[in-house]
Amino acid sequence: MGTMKRALLCDLGNVVLFFSHERMWEQLGQVCGWDANRLRETCAEAGVLRRLELGRMSSEDFRRWLEGLTGKRLDPDTLRQAAGDIFTPNEPMVALLKELKGRGVRLLVLSNTCAPHIEFIERNFDVLDLFDDHLYSYRVGVAKPDARIYREALSRLQMPAEDCCYVDDVSDYVAAASFQGIDGVVYGGVETLRSELAARGMLA
């Protein structure tokens, strides 16, 4: 595992915050007056989620696209709530992040996400305040597992890869980080992660 790690790069969804895409499609379907499965499939065929994650479609663009699809006028606030109200804080993980921050570990959130989701999280939770920097795919135009997003994370931290550890629930994204020299852990629960971080000198 090499040197003691001084920074944690951390995924957001299903690590810091649990989420449910099923709930999102049900809520969006209700707002749009469409069957949830039909709406999900139509969005997938049009590549809507990918465009949102890469910053090629804004929240307003998404609303207009849905209005064109459904022929309905959609209230922006109602739509934002339907798209974003899918998150629940992983409280043990939040507590662990606070502990790491108290020990002087630099924290950077690294997430494939979109504006509607981050806007909702920022309005409703304060967990993002724990991080020293926030690297979101829609803001930089690249997404995991693209090597460029990991390099951007290291650039923002101004640390060498060997000083950093990355945690994600998607093993392919952890593997992609390792190709950039970043030690990685596949998230499998807070207690397991705590042991992994302790082995890297980040916890007592």
C-alpha cells in the first residue's frame, strides 16, 4: 500500500449518499404523466442521462426536452423535486468523513452526476461541506472511468497519486483510478472501509 495516504477521493452515490433511480423514474413519470418504464427507456434511447452527466444538458434543457416529449408544461420546481428527491445520507459514512477531516485528511468528492442532483443535494443536505473540493462530471465534461477526471482530481489536490486513496462502489472506476497510480478501495460498507483506511495510515 506504500506511503501513508494524505487525501481521500470519494465517490458520492451509494457511498456518501444512497440513491434510488427507480424512485426517480417513478416520480418523473408522475410529473410527466408517463409510465415510468416508458420514460426511462425513451430517455436512455436519447442518451439524456449521459448528456446530463457530461454537462451537455442543463436542468432547464432537461425540462424543455421533457416538455417537447410529453406535450405538457412542467413546473420547474416540481420537476427538480421529482428528479432530485432520491437521496438518503449514509450516516456512518458521514461520521467517518468527519473523523478523517478531523485528522487532517484532505477530502475530494469525485462523482459522475448531473446538475439536478447536485442542486437538490446542496439544498437539502450539508454533507458536501465536508469536502475540500468537488469534482463533478457535468462541470468538467468528462466522467469516470475517463483517465482525465482522475488526473484533474490530483491536479486540484496538488498531491502525487501515491499520497491518495480512492473509494467507489463501482469496481471498474476503482480499477481506472489504479491505472493513474491511485490506490483504490471498492466500497463494501463503512466498517470494511474503516479497516482499509486504517491500514493506509489514515485512521488510528
